[in-house]
Amino acid sequence: MDPQADSSISFLPHLEAKIRQTHNLARLLTKYAEQLLEEYVQQQGDPFGMPGFSPPRLSLAGLSGPSPSHAGLPLSERLRLDAAALGALPALLDAVRRHQAELNPRSPRLQRSLEEAARQARALGAAVETVLAALGSAARGPGPEHSATTALSTANSAASIFSAKVLGLQVCGLYGEWVNRTEGDLSQLVHGGVA
Amino acid sequence: MPAGRPGPAAQSARRPPRPLSSLWSPLLLCVLGVPRGGSGTHTAVISPQDPTLLIGSSLQATCSIHGDTPGATAEGLYWTLNGRRLPSELSHLLNTSTLALALANLNGSRQQSGDNLVCHARDGSILAGSCLYVGLPPEKPFNISCWSRNMKDLTCRWTPGAHGDTFLHTNYSLKYKLRWYGQDNTCEDYHTVGPHSCHIPKDLALFTPYEIWVEATNRLGSARSDVLTLDVLDVVTTDPPPDVHVSRVGGLEDQLSVRWVSPPALKDFLFQAKYQIRYRVEDSVDWKVVDDVSNQTSCRLAGLKPGTVYFVQVRCNPFGIYGSKKAGIWSEWSHPTAASTPRSERPGPGGGVCEPRGGEPSSGPVRRELKQFLGWLKKHAYCSNLSFRLYDQWRAWMQKSHKTRNQHRTRGSCPRADGARREVLPDKL
């Protein structure tokens, strides 16, 4: 019996278990992301949270929502994009948390939720990268978070409190979108099996 | 373009808010791009940005559009405040690209993050926003009270001024310093025993007064409380007495014995402890308090109902510590301890008092004499098994019998200590 074949055969159940575990995590975090968004809009006051509220989308260098063409990409590429987005989100969530500490100091629960969301994004991103590595598809190099921290430029205008509220809404929304997208991509891997 | 003008009183009271850019890390500053308007072709700016205003004052604001498309105009723009569209008569066109708004007699902000004033395009899309902070400057905090747990720390509580926290977030800072020397210190551990409290955990001096005060600050100004002067030794409290035990007194159906230990944290210090006991029937919420328990660690509750479960708690006041003349501060009550009185045919009395190892209140002096007699008997009559326990057993027997007591005296013999059938009675009874 070929020992290499043996080890790869014995490796598969572990990988499948890891994929399932990561998928379950993504599914759980999808619920938490919805709760975070609800909590966030409640603290900002109307019109945040009102039906049809659609503020201008601010540009976050290196991070946007999943593109419409995302679903058409190969699975490994989709998971790479998922991991990259999840890697960029913690810093943004931390920044939103710091700002909310000033804006809504009597809402420690929101601050805790933002802190937990950053940890969750980090954990899910790391788990997806582990799956990618096990599948032989390494994640890309330094992600958007790293490029953002090295770029130093001043904003065109001083940020206002309203635009800060909008930005926080966008970040919480992106967190939910990417966690949801990751869950969808992983479910394909769970049901399709490891090729 | 004209800026919004707050009421005259606000101008001197108002503190300029911190620039928001200082709250953002370089990470976020460098990722913010130019907002893309919902209409896709033009954006706008509201002035003033994030103003702070007094309740009842007026605001004049403008929404100025920057058009990429030639002919971009302010016509058709409208305002909302906290999601509600403002009446059109409150706004007017200043020029082709600027819509002005006049709000009078402003109410206090609905949320601590500021009221959301938004400028909309004709199609409802959001062009710009500004957050209004409308409130009142803080009032003087008052009613500061402090206590020290076992002389190791100091916790203070205060009452905020009437409107201080209602509309604008108000920051409270507890300050303290030694009265005769030293610098101002700021307490750091807040909300320990409620929203307006702070805990100083260590490095406190004794035998010298502190000055303590509270500073309240919000976007519209600050206020300072009166100064409280105290010596830590005058505000000492301690832990509840540990190891509270409640037990029956033989077969006596109207009594319970309560014992406890003095708080160990202060056992090495000179003080005269006072204790209080409270007790209640199991299914009642009314506590009865026994006040006159001074400096002893046991007590007997009498006059209780037979066959009834009682909850008992004890607390301690370490007054007079190191010679302090102040009244001292009661500890928290100990955890409730329960016990039941023995059941009896006869209904017992409703109330009760605490007796230091006594029976009915009227027999206090009798009981003391009995104690002395029993002590003498033990020495001279070789009856080492005589005890109060036997006396209480006799009382229980007497209560059960319902008859004129026939008293049997036995001379020259001593009863067994356990379950004796023949009992020795003190002569003087």
C-alpha cells in the first residue's frame, strides 16, 4: 500500500471535519452580524434603521462588498476573497468601536458587540485560510488591512459625526455581507465534498 | 454661506466639540473617500457641522450642493430631522445652490449620539448630514457620600444635577486630595456601586482629612460639587459577620439561638462593635429588627411562634475605630440563615426580643442568679453535669405538662447529662 495514499486518505476526514466546522462558524456569525447591525442602527437614531434608509456609500480602500460576479468565480478564488475581506474587517470594526465609545458612551453593549465582531471576523478568516491551505490553495499576500495601514494621506475634509455614523453602518453591513458570503461558499464545499 | 447661530447663552457656555478627525486612526482617515451621493452626480455640505446648542435656542443651517452636472440646483431639496421631514415653510432657497433652514426653540437631543439633520435631494437620496447636540450644561453634583471598607479603600457615590445627563452625555470625574498638602488625584474606577460612583482602591492615608469633590462636564460646560472633607477612619464599614448560625434552644418552641463571628478583617483593631439582628417568618416580607445587641456574638430570640421557619440576618457597625467619634457605618446584612422553632400544641406569642442567653424578659435577673447558683453547685456539690441545658429541658417539660408543677427534689445525687429523668432544681426557684 502506498503510504502517501494512506496519509492522504486519512487526512480527508480531518479536512472535511474542519470544513464543516468552519461552515458552522460562518453560519453562527451570520446571525451575530444581523444582531450587530440592529444594535448599531438603534444607537445612531432615526433615520438609521428606518426602511429605505440608503446613505451614500463611502469608499473604503481595498474593501467593498462581494461583487455580483463573485458567485461565478472558482470556489478557491471565492474563498480567497472571503479570507481577504475577513482579514480587513477587524481593523475597521475596531475603529468603529473606538468611535462609538465617544458617540455612544452609555452603550457598552454595542461596544462589546463590535469588539466581539472583530474577534469573530479574525477567527473565521483564519479558519478559511486553514481550509485553503489544506486544499493546496494558499491565501494571497498582505491583504487590504496591511495596505491601508501603510498608506498615509489626509482626508479631503474633516470627517463629520454623521459621516462617521454612516461609515460605521457600512462597516457593520460589510461584515454581515462577507460572513454571509463565506457561509454560502463554504456550504458549497460541504455539500460538494473535497475534490 | 451663513453658519447656524446658537442662542446667545450657548456661545459662552458651549465647548467646541473635539474634531472628529482626532478620534479616527490614520487607518480610517486614509480609507475615507469622497462620499458618492445617492443621485450619483452631486454631493452637498451642511453647515454648521455637528453644532452644540442650548435647549430652546435657534439654529440656522444651510445645505450647499456641489454639482458635477451643470445646472445642479438646490431646488427640490428638503430636510429631515431624526427621520422626519421638516415642514417646507422652515426652509428657503438662499441661492440656486443653497437651501437654508431655520429651526427655533430646539428640544433636547433625542439620542446621545446627536440628532440627525439630513439634506435630501428631490428623489429622497441623502446628500449630506449633520448631528445636532441640544441640551443643557451640567448642574452641580451634590450629596456626595463615601465609605471605606475595612480602612483599605474608599468608595464614593453622588447625585448628578437635575438635567446634567438628560440630553447630552455628561462625564463625571471624582477628585480627591489631602486637605493640608498634596496634589489633586482623580478616581479611575467608576460605576462600581451604581452609575454615579467611584472606587479608590488603595494608598489612602488615615488620621488626616481628605477633600473630595465631583466635576461634571459636557459639551455645554462644566460644574463642580461642593467639597466634602472627611477622615477615612470616620467612614469605616466592614464585612457582614460570617458564620451566622441559628439553632433551637432545646425544646423551647418560642426561642432560637443566634451565634456569629465578629468580622475578621477588623479583629486586630480597637473598636466597639455594634450588631443588629433582623428576622422574619419564612413567608413574610416584614423584618423585625433587634437593635440592642452590643459587642457580643450571640443572642437568643424569644417570643417566637412555635413550628415556624425563621430567616435571620446579622450586621455589624465598627464604630469608634481608633478613637473615631463618628457613628460608624453598618455593614451589609449577612446571608440569611434559616431555622425553625419546635412545634407545639399551644399557639405562641407573635413578637420577640433578643435576649443574651435569657428566657422570658422578666426572668433576666432570675436567670443571672440561677447561673451563679449553678456555678456554685458545680464547685461544691460535685454535680458536674448541671447546666443551663438541663434548666431549659425542665422549662420545656413544664410548658408541655399544662399542670401545676410537682417538683421533685433529689438530694445527694446528680442526674445524668443526657436525657435525665430526674432533674435537680436550684433551691432558690
